[in-house]
Amino acid sequence: MLQTQNTEPAIANAPPETNMTQLQIYKMTSRHVNVFYGDKQALFNVNLDIPQNRITALIGPSGCGKSTYLRCLNRMNDVIDICRVSGDIHLDGDDIYDKKIDVVEVRARVGMVFQKPNPFPKSIYDNVAYGPRIHGLATGKSDLDDVVETALERAGLWKEVKDRMNEPGTSLSGGQQQRLCIARAIATKPEVILMDEPTSALDPIATAIIEDLMDQLKESYTIVIVTHSMQQAARISQQTAFFHLGYLVESGETDTIFTNPLDKRTKDYITGRIG
């Protein structure tokens, strides 16, 4: 049993007995993940499998550990001096916290899109070309041009910016900037894309465009999204994981989590009784 102010049910502690299809392939797995910021523990014994080529939504109240967990998946917490992570997180069977693993390689394989659009103070072209350049993914200008065009096409932005490539990325609208950041993330040919509330700063039209884009991208990438919007999680994800007070309460097929959750706390959050 987990030790909290109240006794936690066993479901929160056990490795996931997912109700996803038995043939499901898992791109990333987490076992007994704990995160500490100094003396404060932010995550407790998290066990979660991330299915390949699906969208997994992380939901829960503010401060429940969703973003903390997300940052564990590409070792972004490493940049926080007081942060300590324990447990096992594997990507295609590789322990991403193994001392022999190159963190730069991990972040190339697991890209990230943040809450607010954050284009570099560079041209649209250079925003997308930056990652492929530093990772040596293009052999020349022509090759780099192809990488940039492909990334912008996959992000649904190419037709809108193909004649504006030398303009600053910051000259785009908010929704376009976020798609530029998605293009920047996929230009390094990642296998997983992490998204931390990628539409929270966008209007409904831009949000709908990003959601449609995510639905298309899951054919080629595994996506994990943190969202405060349960409606968004229900619309776009195939798996949902509910966090509360640093615990992963339960996870499973999105339809099941929203219609027949196993834990009362999940039901209370979905129905608005907590949160």
C-alpha cells in the first residue's frame, strides 16, 4: 500500500494491468518512479506504460505531478539542480537514466512541445533547421531544405509559410507559432513527442487545428500530452492516466476511464467533485 495521509488503494501502487488490447506495443515503460525536489516528494511510485502510435493524455488537478512525470520521459528534470528521480523508465527497452546513455540522444528521440509557443529568435527556416544541424541529420543545404520542408508539411504549416521562410518565427500567429514548435520538434526525427498543455494559450480555432494535427501525427509518432481539459483528453487520446497528489491513480482506455473508472477519485475528478 502507498503511504499518504489516507490509505491509498492497491491500484495506485501496482504495475499497470492495462485494459488496452493484448497486442498493444509499448514505446515507453515506467516502473516505481519517484521524483523529489529537495526534501519534497512530487511523484510517488508511478507505474505507467505508454502505447506506441497512440496519444496518451495525462490529466489531474494543478500540482498533481502530470508535468513532473512528463519531464521525466526525456530527462528534462535533469536541468533542475534539486531534482532527483528514482525508478526505471525505458524507451524501446533502453534505460534512459542509465549513466551510459547520452542525454542529448534521449532528447532527440523524445521531443517536447511546451505550453506557450517558444520559437527561437531566428527565421522560420532556422527554427526548424536548428535541431537537424546540431544533430548532424542533414549532409548539405539541399538535404537540410528537404528536412525543413518535410517537418513543416507534417506540422501542417508549409503552405502558410513557404514564401516567408526568412521572416522571424515570432511574426507568426500564436497557433502558427505552436505548429512551428511542433515542426521544430519533429525535424530531429523523434520517436516520441511530449506536449505540455500545447493548446492552453491558443484560441478555439487554433486548438482545433493542433488537435487535428496530433491525430495525424500519431500515425508516425507516440504522443504524450498533459492537459487540464478533460474534453480535450476525451477527444484526442486513446489512453488516459489520472494523477492526484503525486500519485498515478489509474490508467487505461480513454473511453473506460471517462465512463467506468475503477477509482472513486477518478470519478470525482471527472464529475467535478474534486479539482
